[in-house]
Amino acid sequence: MEENGFNNIAVVSNNNEKPISRKKTILKKVAQVLKDNLLLILLLCGLVVGIGIGAGVRSKDPPLTTREQMYFRFPGELLMRMLKMMIVPLIVSTLIAGVSSVDAATCGRIGRRAVIYYMATTFIAVVIGIGLVLAIKPGKDASPVNEGSKPEPANTADSFLDLLRNMFPDNIVEACFKQTKTKQIPIEHEPVQSNLTTLAPDLNTTISPPEIKYTFEVRKENGLNALGLVVFSIAIGVVVSIMGDEGEPIRKLMECLAEASMKIVTLIIWYSPIGVMFLVAAEIIKMKDPVEELKALGLYIATVLTGLGVHGFIVLPLIYYLFVRKNPYLYMAGVAQALATALGTSSSSATLPVTYKCLEDKLGVSRKITRFVLPVGATINMDGTALYEAVAALFIAQLRGISLSAGKIVAASITATAASIGAAAVPQAGIVTMVIVLTALGLPSDDVAKIIVVDWMLDRFRTMINVWGDSVGAGIVAKLSEKEFEKLDESSEEIDKISEVRGTEGTMLHINPHDGETTKF
């Protein structure tokens, strides 16, 4: 009886301990999740707090002066400067190290897969945008909006020639801080001398302003020529790969530089929640009348965001699942930190260091893939920008009451796809390429001013989709290239074994003490 009683007591005490141990386990798991995603949580908090601070400071009377706004934005400006500081060493070192670590044939196959993916997804994004704008018709009953600053005139042919010029910079050092751009310069006309007698009969006639003619000048402007650096780095990487053992020191140097750069990036991204908070707050403070701007262009904003949502949350995950056969939304959760950074900084190039960290450290994507695919993607893969350009161009046509033919719509889709490749991966670069699309449709480039007022906001969302598209591309290319990398790993293991055997043979020397001869075993 005593034993039974003792056993019963023991059972009761074990039953009481189980709920306590379960609670501890749950708390440990929650703590681990918070620890693993601390930076992401801080980034999201920074975004929300930034919106709140911006809205609160806007209501201040009197409003902030231009200088006070500059002071307010300064912490965010520091973040952008630190991230941009790391772009050149990261692009050059990671591309050279990544490309040189595989043979030229494998590199060609990886590049071909990446480019096909980029072109296909960008064209799909454009088709989604055009389909939505034709269905919703956001420009049909849109309210007039106060125009912002007018963009510079652009020529479609000049823009594509600039793209080629920037691919092959004449000075690779200068490409780190300057890029080539063709400027349209208006030709000044001398005023026509005329007397009152000559003008008198024509007083009641409407005199149209003279047509402005332009000349051009190819200039160097401040700004990173990322495309030129990418082409140069890929070329160096291919040559180093072909050189074999002779190129090994360069490859090791680039790998070391890449690792050092990533360690610096790790420190920078812990400052990003503060920087993002002030960047978002400063943009909200800068808006003249957010409510009126949102009302006037509400349907246009909804169309763009719907298109970006469909492409980012349905199309890209579906493509990822078809090729990789894994849950795309778990993959998205792995790059959430990079997406939040893109939303805050509005620059896919500035987000590149964070994207590396997410894919390599959290998702385990091979460095051989990320360090080749991501820099190229950040330069030429602009799904969100292409979709935005297509929607904006057709929206402006609807505002003017112009009905576009099927041929014009096809031209818009092709031009938007091509123009997005040349879009610099910096904030609000889509406005520049938008002029190209409008010119291709025969619409006045000045009409871009109608949508500039909300571009700062849409730019952040399309940048997020650009970064997400790059990340999906890296995952798909990694899956498709598994067999090639398995063969490469096997061949490298064989080479290592041969090297070890040769090294052993070289050291297994025996000197006979009796005759002084050297014997090799």
C-alpha cells in the first residue's frame, strides 16, 4: 500500500511538471524566434514609427524649414551613404570570386538561365500591369492633380546608346562614381524683329509657340555605373577561371575582400532600423498635401499596388514552386529582412548587401550562385519598375483621352521591358526611363509631372518587388544548377586527392645513412 501511495504521489508530481516543462519549451521557442528575427522586427517597427513621426511632425505649426527637414533626414542619409559605400567592393569582389570559382561553360549556363528568368519575369510583370490598367481604367475619371517638376526631355535611341556606352566604360575607375548620359540641349532662337504694322492684321489670330528643337551632348554625370562594373567583373572572373592555378591568387584575394565586406555590412545593417525610420518620416514631412494627392491619384495607386501584389505574391511564388518544389512563402520569410530594407531605402543596390546575408546565411543558397546572380539582378532585373512604367504610361494616355491601338500597347510592353534594364538601381530612377516609354507611345514627356507627386511612395514598393524577383531568381538558378555543382565538387575532390598524393610522394624521401643515396618510396 505504501508503495502504491508513493507511486501515486510520484505520478501526480510528474503530471504537474509536464505543463511547466511545456511552458518553458514554448517560451524558449518564442525567445529563439524573436532572437532570430530581431533585426526584421526592429526594421518593421522603424517603418511604423517613421510613419507616425512623419505624420506627427507634419501637423506642427509652423512647418519645418528646408534646413530643419535636412537635419531630420540626416540619420537616414547616413544609412544610405554607408550602404552605398559597400556597393562597389561587393559587386566587384563577389562577381569575380563567384564567376572564377566555376568553369567558363558552367558560368555560361548559369548566366543563360539567369537572363532568361529575368527577361521572362519582367515581361510577365509588364503584361500584368497592362492588363490591370486596361481593366480598371484608372485614368478615365481621375481628378486633376497639381503637377510636380517637369522631367528632362529624353530620346529613346540616345537612352539605348547610353546603355551600351555604360556597359563598356572607357575608364573603369571612373565607372565607380560616374556614368555616361546623353543630355538634350534646347537650341536658342534669336527673337524675330517685326514692326506693329506687320503684326496688326494678325492680332485676332492664335499664335502657337515655336517648336523647340534640341541638340545633344554626351556627358559624364555623378552616379555609380553598376552595369559597367558588372560587365568588367564578369569578364575578369571568366579570364581568372580560364587561367586555372595562375589565377588562384586573384580568386583568393576577391573571396577575402568579399568576406571582409560582408562583415562590415553585418555591422551596418544593425543601424538600418534607425536610418529607415528617419528616411520614411522625412518623405512624409516633405509631402505638400498627402490626403489630396492620394485622393487625386487613388485609383492609379491602387492599380500599381495591385499589379505589384499579384506579381510578387502570386506569380513569382508560383514560378518558384514550379521549379524548386518548395514552399515559396517560407522562402519569402527568409528574405523578409531584405524586403523591409528595400521598402525603407528605395534602392535595390543599397539593399544588395542585406540580400546576400539573407540568401546565404538564412536560406543556405550557394555563394557561387548568389555572388553571380544577385549583382546582375540588382542591375538589370527590374520587374516592379517595368510594371510601374507600363501602368503609368497607359494611365497618362487615359488621362488625355487617347485610345491606344493593339500595336501601341505591344510597343509599350516591349519598350517598358527594355527600358527597365537600363534603369539605375537607385531611388526614383523609374521616372527617367518612364520618359522613354512615353516617347515610344507618342505621348508628351512632360506628362510624367502628373505622377511625380506619388512616385516616392510607389518607388519603395516596386523596389521591394525588384529585390524579391532577384531572390527568387537566385533560388531557381541554384536548383537548376545542382547537377553542375555536384560534378564540380566531385572533380575538385579528385583534384585535391591527386594534390595530396603528389605532396606525399614529394615528402616521402629516405636518405640511406650507409651510402648517402636518396630513395623515393
